[in-house]
Amino acid sequence: MKLSKSDTRSVSNFKRLLRENVRLARGTAPFSRRAIDLLASITRDFQFSFKAGELQIINGNWYVTHTGLLRLARRKRCSGIHVEAVDSLCDSGANRFVLKATVFPSKGSSGFVGYGDADPSNVSSLVRGAEIRVAETRAVNRALRKAYGIGICSVEEIGTIPSSVEKLPAQKANGNGNGAGPKLRDRLCQIIRQHKLDPELVKAYAVDFCGTKTLREASREQVENFVQQLADWAEKDRNALVCQLNSYASPKQEVVA
């Protein structure tokens, strides 16, 4: 059976996008043949782009991003998204929120419902205090995945990787007399070299982590906590850390290998 010009163009675009997704994803983490097959299916069905930040791979598993889901909804001409708080399950004093999202793929649709929850125990330290917005994003993501039949989870729906930063007391800022080891800068450089991290992306992440405009404005305690988190995360799951660092890359910047 001979393909029409539009079908031929679609196949060509799919193959090009798949090659690009595989090439860029391999620059962040190794993955199996099964993961490639799943990526091919995701690319064919939803046209998600790794380069555009619509997909991530963590521990060999694919995750769609909030950006990817919203762009898919726009391509599919989604009719609307309604979000509301589930008051009976929210506790503003504890920063615990549960939101309900309803996605209407078309005007005649009865809607697809998804729930999202967030509290200080399951969000990144970077977004503490913004739990209600995280809950909203998770609810919308889940509803969109239901509406368009997306079986893979979204990266925003998963919890954070446990970190020892919040469990360990900060080191004293009075030098190395307490046996804490090498200076912070030396230790940070050692972590970057050992785990082959991009120094510029690490710096951008550090500024964001400390909540300051520049790293020079951060306190010693903030930097200590960052270095401890970086070391802990790199040891536990380098692939997830690389994905986090790549979120700070500019469009022209090379992806961390």
C-alpha cells in the first residue's frame, strides 16, 4: 500500500524526532532496549521532545513533564481545565494541600478528573512554601494523562529523593577544628570531578538552592547544606541529579554527560 504525502511526512518527522530523543537522552543516562522501544511508542503517539524539556529519564524510566503535557493539550485543542481545592483534605497551617483538576478535551466531554497532593514531606526544598502550586501542577498533570491516555507518570508527580541535609545538623562555621574535613570549595570541586558534573549548572543550582541572587550572598550554612545535598544526591542517584542540573541549562548549552 502506497503512503500519501502527508503520511510519508509524518513517518519522516517521527523518525527524525525519535533519533533526536535517543541521542539527547543517551547524553544524560544509559538505558535499555526496552526503554528505547517505549520511547519510540511515546514519540509516535504524543510527539514529545526531549530537547524541548517534555521528557525526562530517571533510573531508566521515562517521565513526561508539565511542559510536555500542556503543549500536548494545546496541540489537541483541549477545551478547558478546571482546578479546585478539596477543602476537607487541606491544612494551610501545615502547608498540606489536595487539589482536584478536571480536563475537558472537547466541548461535549464530561471531563477527566485527577487529584494532586503536596506537603513539605513530598516536595523539593527548592519549592518549600509553594505546596499549593505543586499540588495544582500534580492534579493537572494526572488529569491530562487520563484525558489523553498517557501511561507514563509525570516527573512533577513523583516525590523527592531523600536527603540527609534535613536530618543532619549544620556544621559549625568556625573552621575545620571539628574534623569536618576539607574546605567547602575543595569538597565541591571534588564532587564535581568525581561525578563528572557540569560546574556552571552546579553553580546555577546552588544559587537557586540557597535562594540568593549570587552565590557570594549565600551564608556559609546555606553553602554547607547545598554541598551536603549535592554529595548525597550524587551518591544515591546521579541520573536524577543530572536531570535536575539540566533544568538550569540554557537552550544552547550542552547537556551534562
